[in-house]
Amino acid sequence: MLDIRIIREQAETVRTRLRQRGGEEWTLVDEVLSLDEARRAGETEKQSLQSERNRVSKDIGIARKQGQDTAAIEAGMRAIGDRIDVLNHETADLDARQETLLLSIPNLPHEACPVGHSAEENPEVRVWGSKPAFAFEPKDHVTLGTDLKMLDFEAGVKISGSAFVVYRGAGARLERALINFLLDLHTTQHGYTEIAPPLLVKPEALFGTGNLPKFGDQLYHCEVDNLYLLPTAEVPVTNLHREEIVDPASLPICYAAYTPCFRREAGSAGLGTRGLIRMHQFDKVELVKICLPQDSMEELEKLTANAEKVLQLLGLHYRVIELCTGDIGFGSAKTYDIEVWAPGQGTFLEVSSCSNFGDYQSRRMKLRYKDPETRKNLYPHTLNGSGTALARLFVALVETYQQHDGSILLPPALVPYFGRSGIAALTP
């Protein structure tokens, strides 16, 4: 959520930076300011009336001691009380309407965020490795996974419907190996604390991270209990400190969490993509950071490097791009996307999106820290990124390391987790 003081004091700057996103949310600034002005006027009048009521109450007490008739004064007091009640109702309504608007306005892109209209204008930051060369026509993961009996899409459809899959045998083992590899890497080498959160979350948690109200149509909602299946571990993990005042000496706080993720992908044209590229349920290891504002850009670079290390250790060709203002996520101020090369697809696939949210999420969650010098409560910055998303990592891995005979040779870093160096082709 944006700071109302910034909107109040730098309205035109806010409009300009929101316009850079390409949406129409900048038009809400005037409405927010109008509500804010009316709310503040009501609060000022209420405070004035409360002061008047306190003063008159003292006068009534004095008059009564002197035996004077106070009926007229008391009638005026009741009128003041009635007016205060009306103002309480009006200002509460104005405050609620203003907050609803603020919740629907995205974060301001950081000043360093490249200006652009769409993904086509995202600049490439760096590239690691090179595309693998094959002496044969490479297969895609669907063919490889089906031939090796690792992936069963028909069973997924039978059990749950389209965009679901059943991992079998070596496929289930490989998925588990990747999860353990990622968690061990981030917790033992990168300094993250492992978290195993619930998979169902309250609406408040989704409001805190910005998934509600904006993306309600993408969520699976359990209406009887008013709980949601989490779309990403970012939601429960970031909300661990909702409505808390954390010790600044404890920052940065770094968490890593494995969870399945659930997304309806409502209205997504990509659901027709063959295989694991876009699923309703997929595994992911998420990285979350909470840090001091002055450190957040440095922490974003570290977080991105942590996610990149996964692909480097697995020997997978990838690139890092920076999202422009027209492509950046709703709550993000600055984002790097990491895209891995998938030979069977003939394209790059996003496996991680590393974002600095500034104080946008912490304001929504009322997450604060106390400044040791001023003793004021301030808002820390929050960051997160996939470290990484498993389905597409699985795709890139099996397509990159496929052999001429249809088997898959695993990279050395993964062998201790899988238990052997490869997945043998099945004998007809």
C-alpha cells in the first residue's frame, strides 16, 4: 500500500510513475485525495467539537455548584454529541473507502526501473552459459517423461482435470531430489532459515502481500472456512511477521520455504501450453527477505544471485532480464526475471522472479521496526523470489541432459540427492 503522505505531498510524481505502468490506476489519485481531504476535515471538526464539549462540561460543573440552571447548556452538549456521532460514522466510512482505493493502487516503480510498455522492452542484464548442442533432434519433456514413465498427464486429467500431472517413479524421485537440493543449498550455503508453512491461508495474509483484492480470480477459495490455497509460499512466509514490530538488529530476516503452489490461471491463454509449462499445481522453493530500507537494493542483488546459483550448479544455460515499468508486478518496485533455456521448447522459460517490494507489503501487513535513534516505528522492506519454480526447472533439466538413446544424464550436483547419475531409457 502506498503511503498516503506521499500521495498527498507528491501527487503529480505519483501520477507520473503510475502512468509508466501503463494502467489506469493513476486516475484514482484524485479520488484518494478528495476522500483524504474530506476525512481530515471531518477529523478536524470532530477534534474541535470534542474540545468544546470538554470545555462546556467544566462550565456545567461550575454552574451546577453555583445553583444555576444548566438545561440550555446541556441541550447544546447533546447536540454536540450527536454531531460527533455523525462525524465518527462519516470519517469511518471515508477511511474505509480510502483504504479500499489504496489497496487497488499498485506500487510505484523504483526510479531505477527501466521505462517501457511491455515485456518486449525488458532489457537483458546478463547471460550465463550457452545453449547445449545435440547430435540428434532433442525431444521435449513430455515425450521424454512419457517414454520414461516419469510423467502421467492422463492420470492427472482423470484425477483432477486439465493442467494437472502425476509424477511417477523416477519423475517423483527427481522432483523430490530437486526440492531437497534447493532447500539444502539455500539454508546451508546462502543463510536462509527453512520454513514449512500451512498451505491454507486467511484472506488477511493475501491482502498483506497484495494478492487480494487484485488477483482474487486466480485463487482457489475454500468458502466454508474462508481460507485460500496459497498461490506461493511468499504469502504465509512474509506474513509470519504481520502486525509485529521486529528488532532492527534482527534484520535482514531470510527465509526459504518449499510448498506446492495453487493457481487457477483464470483467463490465461497459456493453459493450452503442452506439458508442465503452466500448471494449476506446481512445486516451488521460495526465498523471502525482510530488511532495512537502505539495504533492500543490495539484498535484491544477493537474492537474485542465490537463485542464479541453482542454475549454475545444475549447469543450465540462463539469462537475467530486468522488468520494465509496463511489465513489473502489481506490488513490486523492481524485479529481475531469471529465464532458463529449454532445448525441447526452443525457448527460455521463467523459473524465478526476484522482486523488491519496498515498504508496499509491510504497510499492508502493519509490519514495522523501531528506529533505534528516533524511537519511531518505521516500515521495513520486503523481497522475495523463487529459488526456484520446480516444474519449469524440471523441464529444462530433462531436456538439457537428454541422451541419444532417450535416457537422461543428471548433473553431478544432483546425483547425491537422486542416488544415481542418470535415468535409464526403458527397454521396449
